[in-house]
Amino acid sequence: MIYKIKHRNSDKIEETKSTKTLSFFYNTLLGRILLKICTMKFISDIAGIYMNSRLSKYKIKKFIKDNKIKITDYEKTNYNSFNEFFTRKIISIKRPINMTKTAFISPCDSKLSVYTISNDLTLNIKNSYYTIDTIIDKKILKEYKEGYALVFRLSPTDYHRYCYIDSGYQEKNNKIKGILHTVQPIALKRYNFYKTNTREWTILHTNNFNEVVHIEIGAMTIGKIKNEHENYIFKKGEEKGYFEFGGSTIVLLVKKGIITIDEDILENSKNNIETYVKYGEKIGKKNT
């Protein structure tokens, strides 16, 4: 599976292939049988214990080298487990927050696609399709018709903490259990992953962008979501939470007429190209 990503400061389009391991798991009979076993809860729990243990430390150096991670950008450089490394905090000046009141910002480092919400909307991430009503209650979804669904896909190499996109008040976190699968695009060809993956959602009552639904989606095999607050008054750019090891996804639902998405992002999405965006970066603006 090949999918395309574009950086905002470059005309170059990066093409990325799914790994041979993922192809085996999702495109072969034996792989799908093994996948059923790998995504069982007790397997996920064992993997989580391992990733939080000192035994997992040996994976860190190779991961940094293979993915060319600039570790000096982070607050800490010595870690006691792989998950401690994976959930590392970046030095704040490396991710400046656009604090302009009218600026709609990205909550995370990710590959972004944007869609207009309709009753029969199917979200497309690199030629994989699934219906939007599998990720949020239809009673809530109807308030966002003709608004935007912003899909932020994080890969394991991305910074895995995420922030609030404005100041305001957050309702409770609604947790939905599911089967943990990878969120890389190959997985979506055979599995409706939004319907089966563990996820949490909350409504953000923002100062500038009305009510925004913020949804976090976990991934294979750990994919744990760690939200830090609920029923909480938050500030723009304040950390909302983080994902433990595994690729993950954030979806924001914004009501009709509230924001205008930056033109380059809309154009890329129209052409099935994801746009690489960073935590705190402006991706749209409030309509006046």
C-alpha cells in the first residue's frame, strides 16, 4: 500500500509504503488468524507491561537511529522504558503555539486530511473507507452536518502528545472499548477500524470555535489513550493527553460555518494527499 504525504513548506510529495509485516497480518489468511490472537486483551496487557519495563530499553537507540529522531529536541534524553521514551515531552520552544484568537491550530504532530460532514460521509485515508457514524453517536453528529471532520493520523515516529485547540471548558471523557488494530492505512482495507478500536471522545466548549468534538483512537497492540482532564477549564495549547506506544489517530468535528481551513490542506485532501502538520500550528481560521 502506497500513500502520499506533503510537507507545507515544500512542493515535494513523500510516498510511503506499509511494511511487509503489516501486509502479512492484513493480506494473508495466516496473518489474519494470528492478528486475532495478537489483538486479544491479555496479549495487549502483556505487551503494555513489557513496554513499561526496563527490558524494553534496548529498543530505544535503534528506534531513534532508524527514524532519525532529533532527541535533543526533548526535555529528557535518558529513559527507563520504551514507553517512557515514546511519551517523551518536547521542549516547548520546539512546538510554538499560535495564540492568535482566530487561529485554529493542530492538536498534534500528524498527517492531516479534511472532509465535509454529510449523513453518508465515508472518510478516506489513502483509499480506505469507513462511515463517520461509526465513531460518534448520530444524535451528536447531526449538529455537525456540513461542518468539517479533521483526521489527524499519527505514526509511531510522531510526537504522541496532544493539546487543546482553544481555551474553554471540557465535558467528561466518554470511553468506548474496542479491538486494537494498527491505524496504518493497510489495516483499513479489511477492518472498519474506527468501529472496533478503543477510543475516547469529549465535547470541547471553546471560546472561539463553538462546540468541537475531540476524539482519540487507539491502535494495535497497546494503543492506550491517556487523557489528563475531564470536566475541566482548559487553555489553548495546554496539553490534553498522550498516546502510549502504537500509531494513533485524533478526529475533530467542527460545526458548519465556524472555521475556514487553510487552502493548501483542503487542496491536498481533495487530491488524497495528507498534509504533515505540527502541534500548535495554524491550520485554519475563525470565520468572522
